[in-house]
Amino acid sequence: MTFHKHIQLMGTVTVGPKGQVVIPVEVREGMGITPGDKLIALYFDEKKSVAFITEQQAQEYVEKMGDQFTAMKQTLRRAGK
């Protein structure tokens, strides 16, 4: 089921007694997640929702943000001249 062009319902999970959940196989396969991989848990307070991204995805986001900040600094320097 698709809620939004980028969001799909991929199954349900049950929280175990230790707070653990099993990620549905379709999601693991789609994200390339294998046993032992580390994920970053993101909590969206306003929406009371949780998302997981891989460490690789987090690194890529940080690099993109760094590139954007560098471009902004260059633009500001040029504007200040």
C-alpha cells in the first residue's frame, strides 16, 4: 500500500520484551540490510514516528549537507565583496 509517492506500508512489527523489533524481509532486502549492520534510529517528535537509515546513508547525508554549507559560504563571501 502506498501512502505517498515515497512512503509504502511494508508490514508490521512487534516490539519484544527488550524493545527489539524485526524489520520485514522486504524492507531489509530493499535497503540492503544484512545481519550485523548498524542503523541510525531517527525519532520524529512532532509526528511521533520512527525511521531507520543505514550508517552509509547517514554519512552521505552529512557529506551532502557539508557540500551545501560550503557552497553557501562561498556565495556569502562573494556577496560580501
